[in-house]
Amino acid sequence: MSSTSSTISSIRVSGSRERIAGLGNILRRNPLLLIGLIVVIAWVLGALAAPLLAPFQPLQQNVAERLQPPGSPNHLWGTDELGRDIYSRVLYGGRITIPASLLVIVFGSVIGSVVGAVAGYLGGFYDELLMRLTELFMAFPTIILAMAVSSALGPSIQNAILALVVVWWPSYARMMRGLVIKAKTNDYVEAAQCLGASRFYLLWKTIVPNCLSPMLVMTTLDVGNAVLTFAGLSFLGLGPEPASPEWGRMVAVGIDYFDQWWMWLYPGAAIAFLVIAFNFIGDGLRDILDPRMR
């Protein structure tokens, strides 16, 4: 009995080592994926640990030290027009921008995937109805429709997220519809039908799971776009309240003080690095999941 247990343990250990070695090989073959993961993890950890890492509260004002340049004794990245510490505000800004962008992608991808899967599988009248609705939303430029929805609802974080979800789901619906239409003609779907599988089982247990790899790549690439669009809404005054340490809003304020370059450079760099990192991750996942790219 003990020999059997030791054999099972050794198999588990060897399996774990093989998985770790395989992950290491993937990261060595995709250095940009590794860089993207490092940058994203660093920003997520920095945002989570902002209360510990930031020397000041993000809304704490000190007019006597306003517009201090980077490298000042008490302010590593300088201060803004109200004497607020830029470094602290950028760290706390990650606690707004990153979760908001992820929520946009999660809700947008789920809603769009459900609509696209139902349209592609049922076809006929339902396909026409759902796709015409999708095309109605896609007829407007993303940022314009997001601005219209956010303006109608009023500037706030919740309304900005809702506005982006409204404009984000159609692309996922079109993508999932095409994948489902292609997948439902495969042999394994016909075999499941012959075995008496229900339509619900065929769609959600057989077809949709085989369509998730392209959707995963698309969602990863779209996180960067969501970060950029959310920051764009904030830049235009349609995101969080003006005093909040959101990166897009900080850039907008910094433009009014263009000579004080640190006010717009650091939050702008945060947006750029995060967008590029998510693009690196998306490209790496595409290379891993798509057999034609290997």
C-alpha cells in the first residue's frame, strides 16, 4: 500500500515538473508574453499595495508644495497644481483603471458571447434579429457611442463602465456567432446529436467550449483597448469625478500645465505600458493557442 502511494506521489511530482518545464519553454519562446505578464502583475500588485507603497493619500493637498518637480525631497514624481503627490495618485489610479477595464471586458464578452452563440446556433429568424441589433450598435464609432451613453447617464465610474459595456459586446457577438456556425458542422457535434444530446447541451457543453480559445485571445487584446478607452472618457470629463486619481483625468489636468511635464507624463506612461503589456499577452496567447502560429 505504501509503495502504491509513493508511486502515485512520484507521478504527481513528475507531472507537476513537466507542467512547470512546459510553461518555462512557452515563456522562453515568447519573451514578449513574459514581459507583458511581468508588467501587468507589477501594476496589479502595485495597485493592491497602494496604501502601503504610496507616501501620501491621493487626495491629500499641500498648496505650499504645488508643482514641485520630480526628485523633490518628499515627492519622487513631483506634485500637481494642488500639491498632491503624483506617485501616490498614479498608484491609486491603478485601483480605478485596471478593475474598471477588466469589468468592461468581462461583462462585454459574456453578453456578446451569449448573444452570438444563440444567434449562430439557432439561425433563421433569431439570427437575423440578434445580428441586426448587433449591427445597430456597431454602426456608431465606439468612442462616440460611449460618450453619448456616458453623457446621458452622467459622469461616474459606474456609468463609464456601463457605457463601455454597451459598445463593447457587439464585437464579441459577431466573433462568437462565426465560431459557432463553423463549429456546429463538425463531426463531434453530429455524433452528439445522434446520441440524443439536447440543444442546450450541444450549444453550451459541446460547441461553445471549443470556441473559447479565439475568444480568450480577443478578450486579452481588448483589455488594453478598454484601458485606453476608459482613460479617454475620463480625459473628456465623462469618467470618474474630477478629483479622483484616474490616469486619463490626470493627463487631462496635466495638459493645462504642459510645462510641468511630470503631471501628464507619468499617468500617460502608466496607460501606455499597461496597454502594450496586454497586447503582448494577447499576441503570446494567440501564438500558443493557434496551431497555425506555432
